[in-house]
Amino acid sequence: MNEIIFELSNISYSYIDGGKKRVILDDLSYKFERGKFYTILGPSGSGKSTLLAIACALDKPEKGIVKYEEEDIKNMGFTKFRRNKIAIVFQKYNLMDYLTGVENVESDMMIIDKKINGDKKQIAYKILEKVGIVKSKADRRVTNLSGGEQQRVAIARALATDVDLILGDEPTGALDTATEKEVIGLLKTLAHEYNKTIILVTHSDDVAQQSDVKLRLKNGKLFEDEN
Ligand SMILES: Nc1ncnc2c1ncn2[C@@H]1O[C@H](COP(=O)(O)OP(=O)(O)OP(=O)(O)O)[C@@H](O)[C@H]1O
Ligand SMILES: [Mg+2]
């Protein structure tokens, strides 16, 4: 088995719905390995977004522990974990509309605790180039880029912070099939060539088919799908 980077251990979570408790995650455990591309499938309402919110410390589980490199993220500090260890890519690209692509990428380098040596802007251009955004596009306000290009900028932001764990909730949900394929291909490259761990929630079987491990959220637990 490869190195475990991220672990969900005995996670439970429920919502109070009309005065009644509804269990969404039920003693869920899973270990994610470094350098692998995971997808999570499951019907609408099964708790995928809830699970991601807990994984990226935007919400706290009722029970259970989230571990990054064997450390409980509660001990690490939730803010520190969010700022330095993970990147999140959403369906809505989560970019700052009034900035250019390169400014969006640069802005992420400002907030992390790690010191970046060299000219941040030049590094940002390089990262953008790596995901297929050339300088002339990087200098455009992001609202003047296509959906696929904006998602590439969002992925470049994730790379700018140089984190090893990238989480996504339907990041290609707004893209056409061909663009989706490109963006997923890019994420796959990041996993296999840059040793990043990618965990994507998706409704698309095509996307899931491209991942190394296909997971299904069912009855509050994660199951590996046969490929
Ligand atoms: N704040 C809340 N209070 C009560 N119930 C909630 C709350 N947030 C989510 N839920 C319910 O919890 C269940 C799981 O929601 P969640 O958003 O995690 O599902 P999902 O698997 O991401 O669905 P989708 O595929 O539609 O995005 C749903 O039935 C939802 O209505
Ligand atoms: Mg959801």
C-alpha cells in the first residue's frame, strides 16, 4: 500500500430536519493514498457535499477524526489545515472576477504561510502555462475567459499554493464534454506526475471512469466500486 495522506476515521454527521434527526454520514472511514485520483459518486442528497465540507474543515463532524499525514486536523488547527494543506475547486470557479488570471493565482501565494522564493507574478505565469493558459490569456480579466479556461485558472490557484491534496465538488459540472475531458485529464496528470491526491465529487460516470479509485457514498458510508 502507498503512503496514506488523508484519512477519515469513524465520521458521523446528521442534520435536524423538521425536529427529526437525519443521519447523513454514519461511522464513515476511508484512507486516501498519495498520488491517486479518487472520485465519489452517489445520488443527490446522499451527503457528498456534506462529506467534502467536513474533509476541508468547513464543517465539523459530530463524531470521528479527520487526519492529514496522520495528524488530527483539530490538533493542527482547522485554519492552518485549510490554508496550507488543501485546495478546493468548485463548479463555480471561485475566482475573483475583478482580477486577471495571473492576479488570481498570485493572490493565493500571498495567503499561505510558506515563503515563496522569487517573483510571484512570474511563478504564477509559469503555473498558468502548465495548465494551458498562455500569458495573453493570463492577463485577461477572468470574466473574459471561457468556462474551461476559468476552471484551469482555478486549478492553477490550487497549484500555486503547492498543496498535495485537492478536493473538488463537481468542478466540471458547468463544462461541455470535451472541455470536461481536458480538465479531468489535467487533474489526472497532477495526480500521476506531480504526486497530488485528488478527490472529486461527481455525478458523471465518464469522469468517475477516469479515476484510479471510484467510490460510492451509500447509507452514510464510502464503498469502493469495482472497475
Ligand atoms: N443545513 C442543512 N440542514 C438540514 N439538512 C441539510 C442541510 N444541508 C444539507 N442537508 C440535507 O442533507 C442531505 C445531504 O446533502 P448534501 O448536500 O451533502 O448532498 P449531495 O450528495 O451533495 O447532493 P447533490 O448531489 O444534490 O449535490 C440532503 O438531504 C440535504 O437536504
Ligand atoms: Mg452536493
